[in-house]
Amino acid sequence: MNIIVSQAQGSVPVTVIKLDGQLDGQNYQDLIAKARELYESGARDFLIDMSDLTYISSAGLVALHTVALLARGEALPDTEAGWPAIRSVGRAGGSGIQERVKLLNPRDDVKSVLDMVGFSKAFDIFSDFDEAVKSF
């Protein structure tokens, strides 16, 4: 998977993280590390562009959940802990819509996974880039 970072300006600066390829157990830590690096550099609002993401696994869902926790300044799950980290994802829907992390243009098969685990209720999902940036 490739991770491409860019900036957009809405009412606040928005960091765009474009994912290209598959987000799975082989590389989910890369997304977490990149988001942590960006957060530590001052980024607070993230738009995750999923237009070129062809697959997401449960580990990829853990990565999205972890990015949302990071953006909210909350404690991060131990992603090496296995099931406890995955179970913490289930609580994502109960904490309301993420205000600092939004998703852009997931493909139908990726969107169906997001719907199945309740992430479409936890994340605003946009199909238009400009609309997504303006929403921050």
C-alpha cells in the first residue's frame, strides 16, 4: 500500500491521507505510524482518501479506529494485543461521528465492509473532495 499525504484548506487546514492498494495486516501499522507522525507535526483534521483502496481487512479497520482516537487525543489501543484491539473498534460506533477524521470515496466493496462493522455511522463518508474539505 502507498500512502500519499497532501494538504487542503477548508475553514481549517486538512491533512489528506490517500491510500493506494490494500490496507491489511501487512501494512496497517504504516498508516498508524504516518498518522502519528502527522499529528505530532501539528495536523489535527484528517481526510482519508480511499478512492484507490482496493481492500480493507480487520487490521485496516483497527488502523482507521486508531487514527480517529489519535485525532481526538485519546489513548491508543495496543495493536499488537490482537482481539482486544479489534474489540475496541466495536466501541467506535458508540462514541458518535468522528469530527476530526472523515473518509472519502471508498469503493463499493470497501464501503460494504465499513457498513458491516458500523463505521459508516462513526465516520462521515463523502464522495466529493471539495464537500469533504468544507465539512471540517
